[in-house]
Amino acid sequence: MFEYLPLAHQVPEEWRAQSAVFSELFFVFLVVGTLVGVVVVAYTMYNLYRNRDDGTGPEGFEAPKLGELPTGQTGGKSSKLFLSFGLSAIIVISLVVYSYGLLLYVEQGPSGDVADEQNMEVEVVGIQFAWQFHYPNGVQTTGTLNVSQGEVVRLAVTSDDVWHNFGAPELRVKADAIPGEYSHTWFIANETGTYDVKCYELCGSGHSQMTAEIVVMEEEEFNEWYESAGANVTETPTPTPDDHGGEDDEGGGHGSVPAHGDAAATARMGVAA
């Protein structure tokens, strides 16, 4: 029954949280943008000062008019023009290649045999106006997602009524919750604590109250909770997202998920976090 219980492990260094990836992207673009801006502004100010009109310009010189392209760009001037375009192209292409590699990692998540074995897959179901979490061993919680520190947590996000959007800003996690479909995302929480979850799609009068929390526990604490909560499960474990019949299942194909708006059933379901 507990074959999905996470095993003790040490997270490889190459496994990076999405928040760390986005922070690095922001820092790199900030530094590069600042350096380029300083160089461009300094060079512009230097040329403004060097070529200022002090009344001693060469005879017969006609300054270009507004909207007119300069002519006679040969020699050193044309070299500078091509040099500036070349440097700009190198910087932009380098940033695109660098960003693409990181964003590809964010899209796919950690890979490899070790990553596949150490995943915790959780189904997230949005209803008006709450978030429900279905664990592999049949445990169901409402409003609280408990995870292990350093664990790769993969989420299959869907909805049982209207469009929602599952988001945890501090973990840089965001996924659409669409009725009849699954959006897949993942995260790694390297620090214990509580992280807020909100709905970022206007979904009705209770939209602003549609919140939850992700509680990151130390590994031993989480394993103890997971085993204890699983022992109290009396219903058939919730099917994985691939097993849902979608259109063939009544009530959206989410097993024992209560009917929309049944607040009492929603409050009763699941295991207390």
C-alpha cells in the first residue's frame, strides 16, 4: 500500500528549484542589461561632447536633417557601425541560447532514472472555491498540500467545474486548471515552511477566498505523516490522471470528489493535514 512512500535520498546538485532558475535568469538579464546600458549611454555622451557645435566646424559642412539618413559612412565610421551591430547580435543570441536551456529545464523538470524514482505525483483538483489534493496512496486533503523537503513534486492540475489557475508565487509554480484536461507542472521546495497557494483565474464570487497552502516538511516528518494518513484511507485509492475517463466518468472523473458547492462534503473529505 505504501509503495509510493518516498525513500531517503540526497537531492543531486543539478536538480534546481524553479525559483532558483528564475532568480538566476533575472540576475543575469539585470547585470547584462545594466552593463550594456552604461556602455551605450557613456559612449553616446562621449560622442555628444566630442562632436559638439563650438562654432569651429569645417567649412561647407551640412548637418543631416531630421529623418534623413547620414551619407558617406565609409572608413572608420562604417567599421564602428558593423562592430556595434556585431556585438549586439552576439549578446542577444547568447542570451537566447542561455535562456532556452534554462526554460527547457523548467518545462521538463529533473530527468533521469533517479528523478523518476523519487517523484511524488499529486493530482490537484480545483472546485469553487477550494483546492483538493489526491496522493498516490489514496490520501485526499483539502486546502493543504504536504510535501517532503527536497522532493521532486509533480502536479497534475485539473478542475471539476470552471476554469481556475493554480499558483504558488514563492515557488514560481503556476498551471491552468481546466475541466476535462490536465496541466502538468513540478517544483522542488528546498526549505521547510508554509507557502501560499492562490487561484489566478477569476472563477466566481468566492475567487479571492480560493486559497490553500503548501507545507514543506522534513523528510522523516513527511514520511511519518504520509504513512499515518495512508493507514486511515478506507476508500479505493484515487486513480492516476492517465486512468481518468474524462468524458466517460460522471462528476468529472475524480472518484470521490464532492459535488460543486457541497461545502459540507468538501469539509468532511480527506485526511486532516
